[in-house]
Amino acid sequence: MPQNKTIEPRPVMGKLSVLRKHPIFCDLDAEAFEQLGRYAKSATLKRGATIFSKGDPGNSLIAVVSGTVKISISSPDGRNAILNLIGPGEIFGEVAVLDGQARTADAIANSNCEIVVIDRREFLPFVKSQPALAMKFIELLCTRLRWTSGQVEEVILQDLPGRLASALLRLTERRKASQDSRTIAVTQQEISEMVGMSRESINKQLRAWASRNWVRLEHGAIVVLNAASLQEIAGSGAEDD
Amino acid sequence: MPQNKTIEPRPVMGKLSVLRKHPIFCDLDAEAFEQLGRYAKSATLKRGATIFSKGDPGNSLIAVVSGTVKISISSPDGRNAILNLIGPGEIFGEVAVLDGQARTADAIANSNCEIVVIDRREFLPFVKSQPALAMKFIELLCTRLRWTSGQVEEVILQDLPGRLASALLRLTERRKASQDSRTIAVTQQEISEMVGMSRESINKQLRAWASRNWVRLEHGAIVVLNAASLQEIAGSGAEDD
DNA sequence: CGGCGCGTGTGAAGCAGATCATACGGGTTG
DNA sequence: CAACCCGTATGATCTGCTTCACACGCGCCG
């Protein structure tokens, strides 16, 4: 990794390696991938920057190089819900790109971010020219659909402890690939918006678990110590404190 | 439409016309469609019959010819949630067929049904041989994803009146294609499971609206009289009775 | 280094919706 | 036609979660 204080020698190349590793693109042959690279533009964002908003035309597919992006929606009365957090190496915004409809949620940089943007107009013909790629997208969409269905299930059937446990487990799962598993760098406020319950309630539940050593609370982070117990609570309408 | 009391002269043919009209298959050329027809088997189900259960391997894509199918999940403690109702001319079960994973929900005949079943083993190679078909499935999956995301949004951000209004509007929307719009043939119990709230609460809200002539309640059905007002309540955290 | 903003921690009070109990009509089935 | 089941209707109570109100520690920045 070269420094990025100076002007980068290979502006997009380094960032494309992230794309290269993504399940969607990893099987592309070198030539096709190079073509893809020509469509890509990179950008740097400050925390809080809006990438797109609900209702915008969906003109681009975005890949996260570093940092995390928050996919969320907000209601007129100020409440808002986090649907997903997108980390390095992941992509988002594919639905609007693929079907040409408006975006269904907001995307906001949750930390300083580097992203790679691929324009729909160039990308869509590219996908059609690569049948294998279409199948990959089908798989991606299926995965998303399973995830989202799971959320509906959770929100409708489970109570606060169940939902919170599920959310924590999902977040650790996600980070499994990276180095320090079990430590989740999110604020309680963020978790409350992911789970759809008030920050205070989340805090109380977390403290209850902390006193049992199921989790440890740090400033701006949560460490899962006893995943098994959480699993049990997440799995069913189980008994709890 | 011939009678179906006697043995049908063309067992699958008549039912395939339903497939033929579906957006996914309508653009297939005659030859390909005929091939598809050879993969299809039809079946008749009694109300309450299980088509598949959560966790089953996803071996088939199903199209509904007549009747409606309920896609639902249930928690160990007896509560259950209806994720979707599939009516005549619609298909379901595509996620498990496309990605080969287990089913994420149960499918149960909500009335006596005729269905057409297409086996994954034959269907998947067929899809791969028809690039246009893959794109159609991408569109279908995108639509599903938008729908499901909308559900998450609704469940997290809206209260009972909002969710109920949204559900009613969605159901009338769905029936727009068929003859008698505005009359929704569902029990209040079913609606409560779609919305994720208790039957009693649903009933009270519906009666409140009935007294304003926004809806009319019949036995096993609800008639939407004032869609505009419901739209307003569904659209935002609006005021209400 | 003192202030200010953000993330956290806690209790009191209020409320939306769940649960419980009970009743009634209509349709079907022995 | 009587018994029963299902769907609807409605009030009383109960409760999980929200809201509000406030306090504390930490890190950042003028």
C-alpha cells in the first residue's frame, strides 16, 4: 500500500484489486476485467457524505474500498432505520443498476471512505455480454433476498433480546473474514437503528448481558464473549433476564 | 376453458397458458417454451396442503394456476407471519431454485389450488441456455427485493395504522389486474399475520375506519372505499383516530 | 485547559399494542 | 336442527418498550 498523501501513481489500479477479489468479479478473465476497470471511477468521501438518496435514479454500482457505508431509510417524523452496513470489499446499489428503477434507500458514508463507482450505462451492456456475470448477480440478489427476508422474519417474530442477539451475531459473522472478530465497532445508537428499537432499551439489554459476561461494552464498540448464549436467544423466543 | 370435472384432454397444456403470460416467460420463442413445457408437471392441492417447508432443499419453481398460496414463517412459540400471498399467474420459490440453497419459508395452499411445478435440475440448465431469461430473473429478483425491503421499512418505521393501510393498499393493488378491485378476500386473522400485529388490534382499527366509511367489512373480506385517505396514513406517520 | 459534543448509563412515567375473556352470527356437518 | 367451528366484535387488564429527563466520562479543539 503506497501512501495516499501524495498523488497516487496508479489512481484506480490499486482500488480495483478490491473488485478483483469480490465473488461477483473474481472469475472474470483478465481481458474482461480490464474493460470493467475502464468503467470504474474512484472517489473519496468524508464521514456523513451522501452517496445517493432514496428516490434518486439508480445510475451507478458502488464498491467500497475502505471505510463503511450505511444503507438506511428515514421516515418524515425523524425516525430512521439502518438496513445494512457495507464494508470494504463489498458492493451495493446493484438493484437500481440492474432494474433501472429509483433507489429505495439512502447510502451515506459511515466513516471516511474510498469507493469505486461504475456507471450503469456502461455496466449494463457489459453484464449482458458476460452470461456468467449475470448468473453471479442472480446469486448475489438471492443472497440479499435471503438476508432481507430474514430481517422481516426477525422484526415480526422476535422481541428485543432476540433481535439484538441476532444483530450482534450477524455483525460478528460479517467481520469473521477480517482480523479481529468478535469486536464490533458500532455505537449503541447505530445498533438501535439496525434493530429498530430505542437506544435506551438496547443499552439496558446490553448491560444485562455484560453483567453475565456475554458481552463486553467499550466506547463505540461491543465485544461478543459468549456467542453460544446469544445464539440460543436469537434462535427462539427463549427465556432471558 | 373446458370443464375440469372430466379428465382433461390436454393435461398440462391449458395450465401452461398461465406460464406463457408471465413476464418471465412471455418473450420466449415458441421452441424454447415448448421445451419448458416438457419440464412442467401440474398438481392439484387442497386448502392447507403444504407445498414446501422452511429448510427443505429448493428443488422446484412453482407457478400458481388457480387459487392462492401463502408464503409464511412460524416461530417455535406458535406465532407466525405471512410474507406474501401468491395468486393465479404468479410464480414463487425462485430464490431456492436459482441459488440451490434451502427454502427460507413455508409455502402452503391458502385455498384449493392448481399449480405447475418445474424441477430445478432441468430448469437451471435451461435458464443458462437462455441469456434473456437470466436477465428476466434478475428483474424479478430486483422486484422481490424492493418489495421485501419495503416490508422491512414498513415494519420498523410505521405503527399499526400505517402498516395496516399499507397492507390494504398493496392487496388492492395486486388485485387491480383482476375484475373486482377494492374487494380483498382475506380474513382479519390473515391480515394480522401479514402486518405482524394481533388480530384484535387489526379489528379495532378496521372498525374505526369502517365508521368513517373508509372501508367496509364483510364476512371474510374487506372493501376499500377511500384509498386516498389510507394512502395518506400509509405514506407518513400521519394523524389518525 | 476548559468547554462542548458525542456516546453511554439509569430511573420515572406514559402508552401502544398484546393478552385475556367473552359474546355473537353464520355456515357446515353429524 | 342442534352442535360446532370459524370469523368477527369488544371491553378489561397487563406489559414491553418508548419517551423524557438527567448525569457522567471521554476525546477533541479552539
